[in-house]
Amino acid sequence: MTVPTQFPYGITILEITYIVASVLFVIGLKMLSHPLTARRGNILAAFGMGFAIIATILFHRKDGEPIGNIPLILAAIAIGTVIGWVIAKKVKMTAMPQLVSFFNGMGGAAAALISMMEFPHVSPELIARSGMANGHVLAILLGLMIGTVSWAGSMIAFGKLDGRIGDLRVKSMKYVNIAILVILLGFIVYIMTRNVQESRELMPFIYLMFGISVIYGVLFVMPIGGADMPVVISLLNSFTGVAAAMGGFLYNNQAMLTGGILVGSAGTILTILMCRAMNRSLINVIVGVFGGGGSAAASEVGTIKEITLSDAAILLSYSKKVVIVPGYGLAVAQAQHICHELDKLLEEKGVEVKYAIHPVAGRMPGHMNVLLAEADVPYEQLIESDEINPDLPNTDVLIVIGANDVVNPAAEDDPSSPIYGMPIVKARDARNIIVMKRGMGKGYAAIENMLFYNDKTRMLFGDAKNTLQNLVSEIKNL
Amino acid sequence: MEQFSDFFLQHREAIFIVILSIFLGIEVISHVPAILHTPLMSGANAIHGVVIIGAIIVMGHADTTGSMVLGFLAVVLGTLNVVGGFVVTDRMLEMFKKKK
């Protein structure tokens, strides 16, 4: 084949661009972990990605052959850009976790497709020299398996967070899952030990492996629920990173390799940090022993005491220190703006208002921060739960808005409780507690919350947005 | 054993990069405040969109209709991951900025 070398330095430029892109990824990620630089970091990483994509289209050569089908590639990029942009811009802030999960799944699917297409093209010389047991084949198979699991799992996580799919917990499920995992690894060993001339002879096994990986991804996420959802998304995120890195192995492409592994390791650390915030091990999360009733003390002790709006308004207006504990209920009700209005109103009256942010409140770590930031709540008012806990005994009123498990004292008292040991906002230390809740339903972890029966607790039932609205007008009328 | 050493020598640079990148990833992220967990997860999510480069390469050398279709799909999905990921992250972070 004659090589059209229209530009002899193309490869050099391509490789330099990949280095630049990798550096931008690292710097971007670093800047993303600081509030002040986060936004620039994200844009920087996006530029790195853009450079890498353009340089690949222009300068990439495979055995001297340039990239073909360029009009189709550009069309595909255009379609993806429009759809991605519109979805990302239109979706409500409460649906953020689903969205991250969805986009993560897309990346996993792309990785799986690449593996599927590359498998029949493993060079026959390589097979003749070292058989099927070579790094190239291994990278393809792992990319296929991890990418597919990540895709299927992310789609299930998306469906669950969106309320389209319920939890499915069967006792024997973990054994089934382990068995499927063993089968998948068995497939890899089987394919790599076959004695063939051409890899395409083994394609039926690739389709089978794809199918089983889908099943595994689905079953892997199906039983996981409760506060564990964010952990799973983070874990699947790092899976996709690893799947992308497999592509880097395959094409000897350093940008894919660094980008993928960076996300793989950073995602794993993030996952572990989240698990630590809930005092659970990753194994526990994956095997899924959370929730599902269990032996947690179900006997209800004490009575529920309600408070009227006007009493609540007076109590709040004459307090010195108020702490708000937001939870998923706030997000669902879209009550962040009215909540901020309440805190501004109280501050005008000379009340000190702070927000206690539990790391796993909501459906994602930092979910509450994002939500409250949207409502313009100043950054300085958001205090992490560990920091605010010592302050709570001096707090006059603590308002729990749509949070449940993160204030559940069972985490400290009841060793049989599934959330035992999880750090919580020590709500019961406050002098008065007002709990806003839609009804007496249990939290996402489905366990009883003794805080609601505490002598200091008063309940305000109703949708968080309406309740807050009424409370605000009540305070204004005082 | 021969296969292993063959594999190792052939890919030693990649293995180097992998190991160093693992440490880099851990180092870069371990001091992040909980407040930024969600945007960070989302930003990392966008970065693994680099998989799109692989999709472009595959599509660029596709010769049969079947592989064209799959390649096209891979590029679309990869782009979704990249564009959606970065735009969503930016949207989240935009909200952090407009205080005062």
C-alpha cells in the first residue's frame, strides 16, 4: 500500500498532543478538587480532550494508513454532541446523579463496542507467534467485559435513581453473581487458550461473553440500594476508566492509557472515601447486605409529637442558632430556593443559620452542596457534619428537611442496625429538633428512626416545599 | 514464562504508565473536600470519555458495513460521554461560582 505522507511530522504532533492532553487531564482533575479552581479545571480537561480528538482524526496512522470515513466520524461526533449537550443542559439538578450514571454507561458501551470490533482483527502473525494468550487479546477481552458490565450496571443504576426500576433482593443472589463472575473469567481463559489461526473463528464466544457480561452488570447493581447507590456509580465510573485504559493498551495510545487509569484509580479512591464516610467496606456494598429489613429493632417506642406552623415560626424566630440538615427530600421537592429564603429571613432577624452537610446525604456525595449552591446559599454556611457535631449541643433548633438515615441515632446505639457505625449528624444533641417529612415512611435504607420519637423532636408533616413556603410566610407575619 | 516475559517486555512502557498513573490518580484526589465529590465524579466521568479516541480509530479503519455501523455507534456514544460529562460538570460548578 502506498502511504500518502502528506505531512511527515504528523505522528510527532499526534504524540505531543497526547502528552499535552494527558497533562491537561491531570491538571484538570487536580483543579477540580479545589472549589475556586474547579470550573477552570473542568474546562482545561475538556480542551485536552478536544485536542486529542482533533489530532487523532488528522494525524493518526494505523500501519501507515490514515483515518478514513472522516465525514461519517464527524457526523457521529455532531450527533453525540447535540444529544449530549441538550440532555446535559435540560436535566434538572435533582436528576444529576442519574445523568452522571447515564453518561458513564455510554463510555462503557463505547469501550465494549471497540473490543467487539477489534477482536476479529487480531493480527494472524501475532497469533502464530504467541497463540491467543497475548496481551492484545487480554486487553480486548477485559475491555469487553468491564465496559459491558459498566454499561449494563450504569443503565440499571440510572433506572433505579430515576425511580423506574425497584430493588431486587434475593438471598442467593450473591452466589449467583459470584458464579457468573467465575464463568466470565472462565471465558477469558478459554478464549486465550484456544488454538486457532484467526481470532474471528472465536467470535461466537465473544457474543456469548457480551451477553453474560450484560447479565452480570444487571445483577450486580440490582440488589444494591439505599445509601449505597452513589458508591456504585463511583465504582462503575472507575470501571469505565479501566475499560478505556484497555483501549489504550490495544492501540498503544498513551492519552487513553493515562486518562483511563487516572479515572480508574481516582474513581476507586473516591469510592473508598465514600464507603469510609458510611463506615462500610466495599465488599459489603457489593455483596449488598444493606437494608432489606433485617433484624433491626422494629418495635416503636414513644410517640410522635407534631408542631404547628406558628409554633415552629416563633421557635425559629427567637432562636440564636439554627442548623438545617438537608436530605434527599429537599432535592425531590425542589425546595432549595425556598429553604435559602428561610435562612435569609432568619439571618435578618439575627439568627445564625448553618447547614449541616452529611457527606452521603441525598443520592450522591456532595449532592446537597450542588443543590444548595444552585439556590445561592453561600459556601461558608455549609458545614460538614463532623465539624458541626461538637457545636450541636449549643444549637437552639435543628431542622431536618427530608433527611432520615443520616440523622438516625441507630448508627450509634443499635449494633444490630445495618447502618451501625456510620458517622451521622448528631441531631439529638440539639436543644430542639424539627423534622420536616412527607409522612412516617422510612428512609431509603428502610430502617426505623428513633430520632422521630425523641422528646425534643417535633414533626412538621408535608411536602418540604409547601411546608417551607408556609413557614416563611408565617415568620414574615410574626 | 516465555509468554509472560514477552508480554512484559513488549508492554513495559504501558505498564510503567499504568503504575505511575495509579499513584497520580490517588494523589490528585485524596485531598478533595466532600463538597466537591459530585462534580469531581462527574469530571472524572467526562475524562474517561477518552475512549472516543479508540472509537475514532476503529471507525477510521472500518471496512465492512457491520463494523461501520458499530463504529458509528461507538463514536456517538463516546461523544455523548465526553460532551455530556463536561457540560454537566460545568453546570454544577457554575452554581458554585455565582455566590456573593
